Amino acid sequence: MDMPVPNAELLARKAHIVGRLQEVLARGAVISEPAETRVYECDALTAYKCPPLAAVLPETTEQVAAVLRICHEENVPVVPRGAGTSLAGGALPTEDCVILGVARMNAVLETDYANRTIRVQSGRTNLSVSGAVEEEDFFYAPDPSSQLACAIAGNIAMNSGGAHCLKYGVTTNNLLGVTMVLMDGTVVELGGAHLDAEGYDLLGLVCGSEGQLGVVTEATLRILRKPEGARPVLMGFDDSETAGRCVSDIIKAGVLPVAIEFMDRLCIRATEDFAGAGYPDCEALLIVEVEGSAAEIDEQLGKILEIARRHDPVELRESSSDEESARIWLGRKSAFGAMGQINDYMCLDGTIPVSELPMVLRRIGELAAEYSLQVGNVFHAGDGNMHPLILFDANKLGDLELCEQLGAEILKLCVEAGGCLTGEHGVGVEKRDLMGHQFTPEDLEIQMAVKDVFDPKWLLNPAKVFPLAASAARRERSE
Amino acid sequence: MLKPSSERELAEIVCDAPGPLALRGGGTRPIGCPVEGKAVSTAGLSGISLYEPGALTLVAAAGTPVAEIETAVAAEGQRLAFEPMDHRTLLGTEGAPTIGGVVAVNASGPRRVQAGACRDGLLGVRFIDGTGTLVKNGGRVMKNVTGYDLVKLMAGSYGTLGVLTEVSLKVLPAPEAIASLSVAGLGVERAVEAMSVALGSPYEVTGAAHQPGGTDMAAATVLRIEGFEASVTYRAERLKELLEPFGSVTILREPDRVERQWRAIRDVEALAGGEGAVWRISVRPSDAPVVVARLPEADLLLDWGGGLIWARLPEEVDLRAALAGLGGHATLLRASAEMLARGAVFEPQPAPVASIAEGLRARFDPRGILNPGRMG
């Protein structure tokens, strides 16, 4: 993976730039010693590392604006960072950039139960948003699996999803407004506690723009009343095609579960060794969860079980207590950790039409065999968001590259099947150079033209999302 | 009027256009400032190209009649989740609404509060930009964060950034049963409180509207619940208990009557005809009583728990001045030609936001030929 050559002139002016940043921020909020900037050298895509020129940790929108104004004047690239949990390298620095971390901006600014909204600073973690409204039995719906650590800022940047978005939607469907600072330091308000945009839907455009259009400092989020209860059912099948058909039939029957999760044999075995959730030994496993009162859950699960039985499951396990529910979820929730015990892995994130599930799973198996690498599948089946996990050995020469090649093949397969490269992790640097497989040059050109409007000098997170060659002219213009 | 029958033909028309184009779908939603230009209709781009009930997705050409889509999904026991409003009654227009028109104005209905707006149900678009270039964005899958989300940007851009040629939409199961609860005689403040209580309950309310009382009718606050039969019965009873402190609650269960009631709310039938300007106001729901108090001359309908206020009032009333200081926005939906010609259909935006909008328009339509001036 290539990154742009750092701008030597900026590196030479480091002391001056750091000095200016120190003037507008509190003591300790500007990090520039090499030993300390290494903390920011990567995000959760740890295969790539590069310490930044400096990192800043502002505490207010005004400070963010002051930092951006300085960087704009000095032509310094800025890489915004939430909690650094991106799996796509969204917060990967370049040597000549300033990392703008929002971790110190984590306050709840307003909770408004009457209007079902909460306003927070963007550095607040996803789970602690729900935590702030829990006492009134409310919650914030998008639940990426990193929710304990990930920040709302990053959720907005990547338009994060989660296991429950089949029913509740992803970040963009739960985001009502933001305060955002443009690269030149201008502060804009988009949306608010009301619904829908008064002009163009700029809020919708900003959500998922991977920190390339502005730095979000505050957000108004929709909160929901918790359902009365939830209960999962576990189903095991002899082959994944049957499991895929079962998913489709459940959806067609008019039942809308909050989650439908899928795991294949490799993942089932790994999680059994790791967490011992008592999963059946089978080719494919589904966890389907529904919500409501006890009677409503019975009604929905009745329909779901009836459909499942038509597909000859090798196992049907209905939960009858909170403890059993937790056990059913235990394996799924520890799947990534379990796979990590076996080897290093790369987690893909392509989405496909649910109807293509059997074909895509079969092709992934064939591709894995061709590359002599193991691929486990664990994903959100209800919405077709796949998470193939490719196992590799980072210490083995050439294995990472081989794994990346296989990953690219699988993502191209997702696009060919009518899907997309990334469903919830974002493009970042990881899938940047695959964009040409999903988009024509014209499709990419107009997206880059959008960035021209928000950030004419291409200083915000510049080397991400678009193939390096495609964005080269624009990025070099700013130097 | 030009009526291209293919994407390519449309692209050529845009590319070769010597001057402004006035774009239209079915012509039933003439919202915005009047546009001078050669009329181009997308009605010739029609038909459902893909519908997968098991994947909850549908792809259709922009000129496909909404009725055709609704019939197709109903046959599989599904529906468009965002319940698009039909503007014909309120605006006094005729013709067949198209799906492209729905998307271009981001038309949503009462279910907006629970299932989201049109923009939330829109998965992908294809459009011709102002240079005649075909662009696609999004796709036909539920989760897609590949590149910038121009899908949201196109929804509600009134044909000023591109001419939609194809849209892909998320559909949802239609409910087995439906119920409407109503409380009579509430003032606006109490009604908004009651709707807030209902929407903040775990009973999944899919509609919360209030029709203020007048000289010859009592005020009515109505709440909708949808789902499986036993579940609807259960939730309706629980919600009734919850609302009892506001007054006596009646439950309507006949599907035809409930549907007729909510269609009337969706299409704002209460304000159809009559004299005066019709405004669509979006505010924080708890601000609704303030809005209503500041518009004493208005005939009103509240939807979205008070977050959406429809107001019909004399044209000489300066609505924006009356609502100064409140957040949210107001759009002038229906008015005399003179009033529309004065512009100001859409809420004026702060300078930095207006400048971004202008910058986008300049990139998507550098010659300024797509519905110029429609959004002011």
C-alpha cells in the first residue's frame, strides 16, 4: 500500500507549526515528541503505521476551529481521529500531518427525552451515549461491535452500522444534526433537533465522508425507548445455502427481526474452542433475534421457527431465559477474538444482495482454496453485510500481501454480485485502490468535486477513499 | 415537452441543451420557485427492473408511476416504508406521480417518525448531471459506505443537481394488522405531550398526528400502531392505558377506516382547497405549541408528533418573521403566482451553508441549466 511522499518543506517547519498550535491549545494538548506521537501511528488496521508530525487534543469547537485555521494557513494536512478503532485505516497518519483527536471532547450537552434526542460532543464513545440515557430506558441504536471504544465522531465519519441495523438503520438514519468545522476554520450547523434538511441534505452527505469534508465536533442523535424485551433463537444447518434461503424466507414472511447473524463452520469451531458457547457442530449457524413483549416475541419466534423447520435444521435452540440468550450471543460476540487466537486475520466488509449469499459463499470457498488461505465467515445476514475473515501469518514473508490479494478478489466478487466494497467499515486506505472496481472515473470525479467544495486545498484526510492516482492532481495542487 | 425514452437520450438532451431545462416527473409536485426552460419529462424512463422481496429491495426507472410500484410490492405483502405523500390533493394537481418525483422532493409521510424519510429508504441512484454525464452512487444493498453518500444529497434536491434516471429503494413488510388510537378535545400543548409520551413508549408508534379543533369540529389526536395481529392488540391496549391521563381513548381497528384516516393525514386533506398560502414547517416537536401560538390566523395540521406542522394562512402574514428565533425550517408549498415569483420558497440558509450549496450546484451543473432558480 502506497502513501503520498511526505512534504519535506512541512517537516522542516515542524517547530513553527507546533509553536502556533501550542498558542491556541492548553498545555499538554499538543503532542510532538517522537516517543509520544507514536501512540497515533495507526488505528485498528495495524498492518500500516506512520507517526504523524504532531497530534492535537482540543476540548472545544472553538479550539478545533483555531487548529484548522492554522493548518489551513500553513497548508498542513489534517487527519481527524475519533477513538482510532477504524479497521480501514481511516485515521492512518502521514508523516507530514497533524492528527486532530477528539478524545477529550466527550461531554453530554443535552438530553431531551420529550423530543427523543441527545446532543453530545463527538469524542463520546458509542456505548456511553446509550449509557447516558439508560436510566430512562432509552438507547442509541447503532451498535458497531467496537461500541465500547469507538467514538461518535468516527461513527459519523464511517456511517457505522452494527448487528441491529436491520431494524434500526445505521448512523445516518439516527443522526439529526452536527456542528462541523470546515478546513478553513468556519463553523457550520447542519440539521438539528428537527427532521429533514431545509436545502440540500448536507448532513446526509457529511455522514460517511470519512473525515474528508469537515471535523464534526458535536452531534444531535436520535434516541429510542428500549423494547420491552428481546430473545434470540439459534439454528444450525447442514450447508450455508440452506441457511441463506432460510434468511430470505424469514424476511419474505413479513417478520422483521432486529438481527440475523450468520457463522460458518470455521468460525463456529474457533469460537467453541475459545468461548465454549455450546454451538452445534454444523456447516452454518444463524442467530435470529426479535424484540417486544413476551407475547409478541412468542408470536414472531413461532413464525420464524416454523420457517426454519421447513429447511431441515440440524439444531433449533430457543432461549427461555436471559442466561440462555447470553449464551447464544456469546459465541457470535467472541467470534473475532476467537479467530484472532488462531492466527492474524484481515476482516473484510463487503455487502451483497441477500439473494446472492449462496453463490458468494461458494465462490469465497473456492478462492480461499486457490490461495491456500483459510477464510471464516461471520456476518450480518439480514442485510447482506459480509465479514469474511482471512487468516494469515504476519510473521511469514509474503503472507500479508497474499491475504490482501485474496481480500481484493473477494471484494471484487461482492461488487460483481451486485453489492459493494464496504458496508460499514469505510474505504479508508484499505479499499481506496479498489474503488475503480465499483465506480467509473465519472462516478469518482463528482465525489472528488464534492470534496473540492468543502476542502478546496485537499488538506483533510487527503490520501484516503479515492485511488491515489485519481486524487493526485488535487492533492499536489495544495503543496 | 421532451420525453426521452432512454438514459442515453436524456444524457444527450442535457449535454446539447442550449439553455435551461425545466425537469418534471409526473408534474404533480410543482414545489419551488417557477422555472423558465425547455420542459423535459422523465416519464418515458419507466419500469421496475428488479424486485427481490427476500432482500427487501426494488429498483425502478425514475419515471415509473408510484402506483405501479405500490401495486407490485403490495402483491408480495410489502410496501414503501416511508409512506410517500401524494401531493395532488393539497396542490390541486393532476397526473400520475412518479418515483423520481418522490425522491426529488424527499416526500415522506406520517411513518417518517418511525421508519425514516424517503432519503432513509433510498439505497442508490443513477442520474445525469448538468454536463450530460451519467453518474451512479449507492447501490441496491442495505448497507453501503463505499464513497460519499450522494444518494442522500440527491433526495430533496429538486432536480437542481442532476436528472434522476433510476432509483433503488428499500421496502418493508406490510403489516398484518393496524390500529388507530384517538383522544378528542386536546389543546395543542397537551396533544404534543400526549404524542411525546406515545412516541417515547416501547409500543412502536408509526404515526402521531393532531388536528386542532375549530368552530365546527373537536380536536383529535391520533396515534397509529402496526404489526402482527396479537401484537397490535397488545400494544394498542398498553398505549391506551398510557394515554388515559390525557382523556378518554378510543381504538379504531377496521383496516379500511384506519387507512383512510392516515391517508388523509399523509396527504394533508384538511388543508386542501381554500384560500391562502400553505406552509410546511419542520421544528423540534416540543416547539410546536409556540409555533401554533404565533400563527393565530392559521388552519393547521400537526404530524410527526408535532415536528411537522402544516399551516394554511393569509399570504400577507410574514411566516418567517413570526417564527424567528425558533430552530427548524419552513417551505412554502402552495401560494399565488405572485407570491411564488418573489422567491423565498425555501428557508434562507446561513452564509457558509449557502455557499456550500452554491459550490455543489456549480460542480454538478456548471452551466446552471438544471431547474435553475427552483430552490431560490
